[in-house]
Amino acid sequence: MKNTYQTLEADNYLYIDSEELLSSNIRQLLVLAQAFFDQEQSVKDQFNFGNIPTGYRNIGIEYAQNSDNPDLNESFAFRKIDQERLKIYPQLQAFTDQLAVVQGLLDEIAQSVLDDIAKHLNQQNVLSTDNYGWLQINYYQPSTQTRTFLMDEHEDGTLLTLVTATEKGLEFRTDDNRSGSISGDLNKLLIMPSEVLTLLTANKIKPLYHRVRNHPEIEKRFSVIYFVIPNERHYIAPWIENEFNQHIDIAKRSIENSLRYGLPTQ
């Protein structure tokens, strides 16, 4: 049986069953998310904080490839490091408290995956991710859109991305052009390696490319995404070093990658 490292190196992704604690908390979170997104636009816009990842973003702000083709979803993002400043908004309290619970559960899974990879490489995983890891709820309304893809193909600029969704739509492509998709099952969790992990392992584990196809027969679709981002702000030592990564500042790349998608630094 392949271990975590071997699976990610060979298959380019890991698909696991969610434990009941996680899936039940995600379901609770999505009830609160629906209530948030159902509010008037002017109310939601109050929670776009601009200079930090945490908060609300309307359609047209985030994009996968370029700003002329924005992702067709609204979103709300949460980082643990920003939780204290959100306490001045009592109307968000239940929502952000539940975001914190789910973020914590997903971070435990992410740390387990990173520990397994590091152990295989005879390294110690010293990369904590709980403060800057970025939990995002994406809300799509496919039936209102005419584009073939609600989100263009891209890789993420993180260590890992953990994702589950309520409906089909997410499609992925491996480095050797094998393709797959998720059906929309909150009891399943897709773990996608991303660019920072590729740098950390000197291209041994390659990023998974993904997009979201429009299925206009679907009225609404939620995805729950955890972008796994190191807390380290200054220096990250590669687990494998060769010509692929020897001149790259991995910590800086991790912090600034979100700028590629029109978002604040991570």
C-alpha cells in the first residue's frame, strides 16, 4: 500500500473519507454560510476588509488566470490570526466561531499529511499552519451563469489545498494529464498538492491543476476550501534541495502567491 508521500508523488492527489466530526461541522457551517450569503448585497459588502484575506468577496474580485475572467462565485474567507478583530461584529459571531472549528479540524488533517511527507523524506515537519491557513467558503449559483467554467484551470499557491463540495463541478488534471472530478459529497475530502509543496520537495510532488465546470441545472453549490499556508514569515528550508528550488525564497513565495489571483498577501 502506498504511503501519503508515494500517493501524492504518483497520483498527484489524495482522496480520503471525512470523519463524522468534520462532515457534521461542515454541514453546520454551511447553514450559517447560506444565511450570510442570503443577505442584501450592501450588508455583505460591509465585511469586505480589503487588505486581509479574511472577509467577504463578491464576484469579480478573485480570478484563476486573469482579471478579465473572474471566478463566478461569492466567498467568505477566515484566518485564525484575524479572529480577534472580527469580535467587534456580533452579527458574524456564530458564523466565524464555526469557521474556526472547521479550520481547526482541517488543519489537523493537513498537519498529518505534512508530517507523513516529512517523515518519508527523513525530515522533521516544523511548518505550523494554524494561524495563516485560510478557510474559504465559495458560493456558486450555476443556474444564473452562462460560462462553461465558473473558475478557470489553475494551481494554488499554497502548501496543500483541502476541498469538499455540495455538488459536482470541480475537475482536476494531474501533471501527466490524467483527469478526474469530485461528485459533491461532504463525506469526502480531496487533498491537492500546491506550488509551495512542490518547491519544498524540489518538484517531486507536483501541483494539481483544477477548475470548476458550470452545471446550469444546479441552483446553488458550496465548496469548503482550506488553503494550507505556513505560519513562517521569514525562511522556509526546503525538504529536498536541487536546481529546481535552490534560488527561490519559499517563504516569500508563500506569502505573495495570492497576489497572482487579485487577493491580499497571505
